[in-house]
Amino acid sequence: MRPFLLLSNDDGVDAPGLRFLIETLRPHADLLVVAPDSPRSGFACSITAGHPLTLKPVSKEEGLEIYACSGTPVDCVKMALNLFPDRKPDLIVGGINHGDNSSVNAHYSGTMGVAIEGALQGYPSVAFSLCDHSLQADFTPLKPYLVDLMFKSITAGLPPFTCLNVNFPKAEKFKGVKVCRMSRSRWQKEVAEREHPWGGKYYWLVGESVELEPEATDTDRWALANGYVAITPTQLDVTANELISVLREVLI
């Protein structure tokens, strides 16, 4: 039987990245797509609690159903798993995101929110991102990697409460694949102040990323900067295990 995949994203149901993902995976799997009805970038793992959600069908045909949800990427996963319970997904996929979700960007990313929620619910999950924010981004070089990683993720499986964060550099061809750790970086100068034409001030969230370990060669940022696909295994248990014994001595 063909694999069954649940797809979502944070750029919206009409985003080119999601459409390319659908076109690429559809010949190999049956797809249920539940995605936000408009962009929800930066929503991370947020959920909607203060007002009701809507779910509207976009298209339905053999092996492919697409729905638009008024909520966040995580809302989309929750809606899909609860409203379509007859067939459990073999894999939950977020993306393809328009933009880099390596390093600390993973903490803000709604695309990663899809994969994290999938892992929380007990499903193998992966998030795909391309380091190109343009709506005209060329996703063609990703195609063989998407299919290969889909089958490998299903066949090999993933340990409980883990998922994969996969980032592709902006390039016509990749040098290969690196399995690597998340690099340490930090955003700074994140608020731009402007004068409102009607008086007063308004602000844009902007910022620049600062690498805290620029010499490291085992990170996702190094892999991307050097033309490699970066695969970062991500765990949901955020316990700082190395501090447990220290804090027991200090606090107890």
C-alpha cells in the first residue's frame, strides 16, 4: 500500500514551496494537506485558544485532499489528526519553507512547529526548508532529496519525541548531505523604529544573525554555507541533563 503523508506549512496553503512538495511526493504517496489559509511564519508551536477555527476544502481527488485552516501550523496538524482519524499518517511533513530554519531559527519556525507537533503525537516527522525567501525560489534541485528522505524516514523510523530539521542551501546543485548539530547563533538589532506619517512611532521586527561559533565545522550553518544539505536530528526533550546533578547539589 502506498504511504500516507500529512503535509502542512507556515507559508500558507497557496505557497509555491508547499505546491512543489505536493507535486514531488504525490506520485509516491497519498497526501492529506491541511495548511494555514494565509502565511503564519514565526508562529512556532503556538495554538489558537481564544476563538474558533475553520477548515475549508480546497480540492479533493484520488490520493490527494487539500484543506485550508484558519489557525496556526500546529492547529493544522491537530485538526488533521482529529478530524481525519480513519488513516494514520506514515509521516508528517512540514514545508517546503521559504527561508532558512537552521540554528535558532528552528525555535521560531512554524514549519518546525509542524514536525514538532507530529513528533509529540507519536509520528515520524520532518521539516523541509530552502534558504531562499523569494516566492520565485527554484525548488527543482530539492526533488530527489525529498523523495529519498521521505522513504528513508518511513523505513528507518525515528526515536520517540524526535524529528528531522532539513535545510537546503540556495544552489543549483548540492555537494551532498551532512548530518549535523544545530549551530549556536543569536539575533541582534531586532527592532527598527519608524516615524508614522500620522504621528507617533511604529516598529518592525528585523535583525541580523550573529554566529557564536564561526569556526565550527560540524554545524548546520557550516554545512549550508559550504553547499551541503543540512539534516539536524532534533529532540523535543529540552532537559539540560548535564545540570541535573549540579543543581541537586546546589538547590536541594
